[in-house]
Amino acid sequence: MRKLLLFTTVILVGLVFIARLFYLQVYSSSAYDIFEDTAIRKEYNYPKRGYVYDRNGELLVANQPSYDVMVIPREVSPMDSLKLLEFCTLLKITKEDYDKKLRRATNYSPRLSSPFVQQLSKTDYAVLQEKMRKFEGFYIQKRSLRSYQTTIGANVLGSIGEVNRTIIGKQPYYRMGDLIGKQGVEKTYENTLRGVKGIKFIQKDRFNKNIGPYKEGIYDTLPKPGKDVTLTIDSELQAYGELLMTHKRGGIIALDPSSGEILAMVSGPSYNPNLLVGRERSRNFSKLYTDTIAKPLFDRGLKAQYPPGSPFKVINALIALQEDVVDTQERFKCRMGYYYGSRKLTGCHHHRSPVAMNDGIAQSCNAYFVNVYRRIIDKYDDAGKGMNIWANHAKSFGLGNFLNNDLSVGSKGRIPDGDYYDRAYGDNRWGSTYIVSNAIGQGEVEATPIQLANMAAAIGNRGYYYTPHIIKEIEGETLDSKYTTPKYTTIDKRHFEPVVQGMFDVYNKGTAATLRVPGIEIAGKTGTAENFMKIDSVTTQLTDHSIFVAFAPKDNPKIAIAVFVENGYWGSRFAGRMASLMIEKYIKGYVTRTDLERWILTHSLENEYAKPYSGEPFKINGETTLQVIDNYAIGNTNQSNIKQ
Amino acid sequence: MLRENQRRFKFDWLTIILFLLLVGFGYLNILSASHVGEITNYFDTSELYGKQLIFIGLTFVLIIFILSFEAKFYERFASIIYMVAILALVGLFIFGKDVNGARSWYGIGSMTIQPSEFAKFATALAVAKYISDLQTNMRTLKDQLRVTAIIFIPALLILLQNDAGSTIVYLAFFFVFYREGLQQVYLIIALSLIILAVVGLKFGVVATAVVATLVILATYLLRRKKRGSIFQYIIVLIISVGFSYGVKLFYEHGLKAHQQNRISLWLRLEKDPAKLERMKKEEAYNLIQSEQAISSGSWTGKGFLQGTRTTGKFVPEQETDYIFSTVGEEWGFLGSSFVVILFVLLIIRVLYLAESQKSQFSRVYGYGVASILFIHFTINTGMVMGLIPTVGIPLPFFSYGGSGLWGFTILLFIFVKLDSNKINEW
């Protein structure tokens, strides 16, 4: 018994120790993660973010250095009040700010670094850098911010902003305080532009001093610089488009039909991209974001989905020819509208009657297209089947679905099919007369400006298009084949010529006869779309939207364009003028129709936009008068009232 | 020829192999814990690992020296060796050198010697000598007091030199006394006092009084046949509660602030978060760093010379008292369990050999060796992994330092020599 006391105690102690070691080293210890190891300092080296150029090689976006003070809360040692005061003075923050920021960082993670004070000025950085060593747990991280070399194209270029926890959770590449593309090209080409940051692992000692590279630096990586990208945007045309859009709301999309390259992508109202850089970013962003009336962050060229109106008629003409339900010579009567029995299904404006296809397009005759449309649907015994075949043709122009391209936002638009009406009216409880609005691009059909521009490109190409895209070249990479492979419509090439001629005649003798540009053969189509809005839950009609779709020259087009101006009234009034000017500007490089330009620049729609919010009754369309502004300055495209 | 072979292999090779493994593995960890940057010269005496290599080399000279003496020499000269050790301890008050507030070293040139490391084997020899005396009977109070005096003298001297950790080591001799006939009641009293002290500090005197009353009442009721007078039980109860209260008073007023804090951390007595935060940066700093280093080792460790905390010297004293944290970080659970097993095997081996001795002197001495190694191992390793309050004593054969290594080597190898002589005993 006496012999056993020490013996059993030794065995017992041995077992307890091994159990404790098991608890410490196996049970409660997670797999070794060097990023969690406080003995290893991680130094990030951020690469240069790729530059952005326009199609002519003009630099649009470059970089500028920025310095953030970062904090690792666990390593912060308590400071006496004097030292704290010095630190706060250096950073230009108050003691309360200090506590708040430290709490927030600790809340995120005591072990990982968080930004403490961001984007120091250069002078602050110079002073602070000398003294940083004194403040344990804090260090300065150099980053690169964007420097915009232009004031245009905010919606195209987008901006970069700080990652949030959701992004970090999904993409572990990013760490707190990193910057990521938030909109536009910065977002879609984030991985190309950002490059790959380098990291250095440094062995620290317990006094937080570097004592050398960890394992001779075998895990260190060099930063890989981001690649420069060249956009398809023509910055001159973009700037001109933004100028024309001043004091208006809407979108302009201009494409090169021979490649699908986006030449201009205007959204009005716009803002200066420099507003979203640096310390002012978050304040300006929330100002833009909370402007729910003008919605400057809403890219109308890509996202705004409107009934396309008359330009859609040419699609119906093409489908009718393909389905062989009409020939180009057949005439239809128009009695200021289309009558079904004695019921007037749709109205029309005054023009000579009867009309065949050419005049039907040139004069934008509603009755003609209702006739044609009904023939397409009624060709088959079942209206649903007719509707499906019609929808299929229309969708082959890139309508009714996302374009699947390299733009960060978009809308599907809408091309209704048989199922759609079966759901709305009940199976087979509807016929072609129910849905004649589709014939003239109203009703259930909806499209975005970029879809309409693409539609114009497909017509100009006589039956095919390239997916509209914004990337022209990435340093050392070949372009995705989806941008270089043509997509064919379901309409035979031979059917396009008469339709194109009709669109050409829109300019020659039709609804856009006043918008001709000397020396350029433009084919286009005006459009006017009715516009409703709910004011205090009462659906109220507002002034129509002005729409114009065109391509030029008529043969082998160089530019296809869709212009959409909210509340602009009829098609040739605002949109048509702007389309003509854009086309001339792009093809000739200068503008001869200065009368059109002057008119556009001196006419504002701001009072029109203010009406629904005035709280007073107001008039629309023909009963309104346009607001004329005297002072306009070419070159001042930034109409945002936000101070930088 | 046969006799020659017998003579050569009469030492207990298992003990020697365990010793070599511990020293060898210890050296590797000192290398890891003390190197800065690349190691160019393993014999560089300006570096701790270089010095330790020289200490280890001298250790083998020392072993040969120890083994070459007659076994009887140690028994015969035990008292003189003890006296020399005591004189060396006393001499510290005059010639000693202060290091970290403790006056435990002699400085000889650039070298320092710590006599307390050598006092352990000397005391073990003296205790063995006294107990093995034919006239000694450990069951008598007189001999109990005398033998306690033998360990009390060096313990007191060491305590006066401000080295409380090394003083605690002398409690190891309790195991020796118990083996040699100390009454069981002492064991019960010792255990009771430990429980009373810990429970009293942790849960307060009132709770202790309640529990003690219940336990004593239960004992009284269960012992129907010879329960004796009820007054005895009441006296025991009063003493228990009084002791518990005394411990509390001593904890609050008798201990130095840092000792108090160490116990407070161990029993998790501190509830004020601000003070706790400050303690984490001061008293608990070593412990937290050491636990983190051990934890980060996981199953197999980060590899020899690859520990990030060891390389960064995050654990203060990591080459001496906290060397086990390096083992934990670089060799992981497997490596540190291996070290625990080595120590357990060595102690059990010495115990086994001690029991097989024919002479009482050898047996008592062997027991002393096992007990001292056990106390050092338990307190040091337990402290490094956070099971025991911080007490600064080295891990035998592992911790950096010549005095410690030589002290333990002499302690062990005198026993190896005594053991090798048992065939000559009768």
C-alpha cells in the first residue's frame, strides 16, 4: 500500500497531463491557419488597378495612391491620455470617434485587421508615417484609388468601393478594407482590373517587431498588376450624348452593328464619376442613391423598360413577310384608326390611305400594322400557337430576355407569348383582337433602349447581330467568342430590304422628314409611348415618352442607335433630333444640323418632370408648353447639383 | 571475460536511455527556443544553445566521475556532502549574486552556479542516511522532527534567498517519509488541508464550514462502533474552519501581490473585468502565451525550428521554465505526450529499482530521486499547460542551464551507481 502511493500518483499525473494536452492541442485547437497566427504579420501589397481606355486610346480611368490607417484590435495596447490625444490629433478624430471605431473593429474581429481611418490626405500621411511605430496594433496600408480623367460616363465606368462582410464571406480573396468594383465596367471586369494582391508573411517577436521573413519567404507572393482594358465607348460621342441629355431623363444607346460594340451608353441624369472617389464617396453615394425621383444611379439605357411604341412595328412587318401573310404591295385602309366591326380598336393620325408596307412604316400607320399583326396570329387555328410563333421571331432579335453581355445591369424586357395570355385571360379565351396593341409596340410588349438599339443593328445587318458589349480589348487576352459570333434572326435576309426602305423613307418623306442629315442615308423609326404613373394611388396619364430608333448609313451601317426621352412627347420631337445629331457626330465627326443641336440644348424637360410632384393638377402632351433655357454651355455635361 | 561483461552492463541501461532521450530532446528544443536567425555554429558559446551543448558535454564527464566512485562513498560521505551544500547556500548571503530578485547564484567569471540545484541531491543523501540508520524509527515523533529538520534547513535558506519555487520542491520528501513509515494520518491530514485551502479560497470560509460540518457529521454517524467522544469531532471541525480562515487571511495579507495574483488566476477568483484585462497583460501573460503556443501545435506540431511563436519568442523564459511550450508548438500533441510518457517511465523505473534495493539507504535515496523528479515534472509541466499556478522551477534535463542539468544528473546517477552495486549488498 505504501509502495503504491507515489506510483499511482505518477501514473495519474501522466494521464491528466496527456488529457490536458489533448484538450489544448487537438480538441480545442483548430487547424493551423497562418492568417489567424498573430506571430506572423501579413503585409499586403496591392497591385496597380488596370487602366481604362476608350476605343480611341484615350485614358478614362487611372489611379491615385491612398493611405488607410488599419487596426488589429487585439494588438492595441491601452494608451495613456496624452498618447491617445496625440494619436487622435494626428488622425483628426475625437476621443469618442476613437472608441467607436475601435469597438466596431473589435466587433468585426479582434484578430484580423480592419480599416480605422481611411484615405488620409498626403500631408496627414507624411506626418503620421513617422510616428506610426509608437502606436501598437495600428499600421498604414497603401491602396490605390481611382482617378477619373474625365467627367463623363459615370454609368459606363462605375466605381470602386469598400467590400462588405457579405462579399468577404463569399469571396475570401477580399479582406476588410479592400476595394471592389461596384458598378459598371469596374464591376464586370473586377477580376481583370484588380490583378492579384501580393502578400508577405513576416515573423514578429512579442514586442511586435519584425524579425525576418517567415520561412525565408517561401509563401510570399508578388502582386500581379491588373490588366488595362480598352472599352468600345467613343468618349467623344459619349460626352456629346450626355450633353444632349442635359435637363432630360432617358437613355441613348449607340452600337456599331458590324461588331456589336457599344459606342455610347448615355443615361440621364448623369453625374461626375469623381464624386464617388475618396473620403466623400459614401456621402455622395447616399445622396445619389436617395434621389428616388431623378434616380441618377438608375441606368436608363440598360434597365429602363418601356413599351417600345412604333419602332416595334418594323418587327411585325418582318415577321409578317417571313410568315408569308402579306406581301409588300398589299394595301390596307386606314380610317384614322382600326375598326373591328364598329368598334375602334386603335386610333391613328392623319395620312393618306390606303397604304402598303412602305408607307405603313414611313407614315407609322397603326391600322396597317393591326391588320398585319392579326394575320400573323390568325394564320394558325390556335391564337396561342400563332402568338408563340410570333414571340419566337421577335425574341430572335434579342428582345424579351437578357442580352447576356458584359454590362453589370440589365432588364429582360417583355415579349408575351401564348402562355402569357392564357394566364391572363384563361386558356383559349382570347383571340387576336384582344392583343392588337402589340402590333404597334404598346400593350404587353416592353423593351430597354439597348434592346431597341440591338434590334436596329439586326435590321441594319439584314438579319443578324453581335451581342452588344463594352469590352474592346483586354491586355494580352482574346475576346470572348460570344462577342465575335453573329447571332441570326429567324427572318430571311430577302425580307429586310423593303422594311429598310420603309425606315429610310421615314426620313425621306415620313415622320422624321425634318431630321435629315445631309450626306448620310439614315433609316429610322419614330415612336411615341403612352406613359402612366400612379399619383396617390390614382393612375394618371403623363406626357408621352419620345422614342427613336435608327441606323446609318442605310447600307452597311456604321451606327445603330436607340434614343429614349421620358415625357418627350412624340418621337421626332426629342429622341429623333438627338438620334440624328448623334449619328452625324459619329459618322462625320462634327455637326452640321446646329439648328437641331441648339433646339435640344435650349429645351428642358425639368418642369415636365416636376409636375407629378407639384401636388397640383397639370396638363399633358399637346396642352403643355416647353421650358426654354437661355444659357447653355457646351462641355458642361455634369448637371448634377452635388458639390464635390 | 564473462565477469568483464557483467561489470560493464550492470548499470540500469533503461534509466540511462531514458535520461539520454530527455537530454537529447531537451537540447533540440533549447536550440529552437534560443536561436535567432540562421544557426551557423552549433558550438557558438555566445548563444544559449552553444552553452547548453557544452553543459551536456561536461555532463558526460560528470557521469563518468560519479560512476567511478565506490558506491559506499555516497553513504559514508552523505553528511559531509549535505554540510557542504548547506554552507554553499549560506555563503550566498555573503558572496551571492542577485538575478531577477533572487539571490541564488555564485558568479565565477562569466559563469554562474546555482547551489540550490545541488542542495537537492545532498538533502536526498542526508535523508537517506538518517532514515537508514538502524536507530531511526520513522514512526516516532522525534525522528520525524529530526528528518524534517534536515529538509527544513535548505528549504528555509532557499526561501530566504527569495526563490519560493525551489522551496516547494522539498515537499517531495513527504513521499519518501510516507514510504518509510510515516503514519497514514499525516497523509489524510495533508490531503484535508489541501482541500480545505483550495475550497476555502475558491468558495469562501462559510461554504467550507458547511461542507466540513456535513463531512464530519457523516463520519461521526457512520463510525458506530468506535466513534469516540463527540468533542473530538467538534475540535476537528473548529480546526478545519480555522485553518480555512487562516489560509484566506494569509492569501489576502501574507502573500506578495504577484503570488496572490497567480493563485487568483489559477482559481479564477478575479471577477473585475478591468483588472482581469490588466492581469492578462501582466501575470497571466506568460501563461496565455504558453497555452496559445501549445495549442497551436495541434496533432503533429509545426516542425522542428518552425514554431512561429517560438521563433518570435512570444513566451518569455521559453528556453528555461517554459521550454515545454516549445515542445508543444513544434512537436504537437504526439511530441509533447511523448515527453510526458518519457518522464513517467523514468520516474516509475527509478521507483521500481528503489523498491528492489537490498540496502535501505539505496532505497530511500532512490525514492528521493523519484519524488524530486516527480515534483519538478508535475509543477513545471502543469504550470506551462495552465493546470497549476505559476511556480518558477525548471523541467529536469530539458530547461536551459548548467546547474540544473548537473544537479539532476548527479541526483540520478548517484542512484544508478547505488543500483549497480546491489549485487554486492547482502
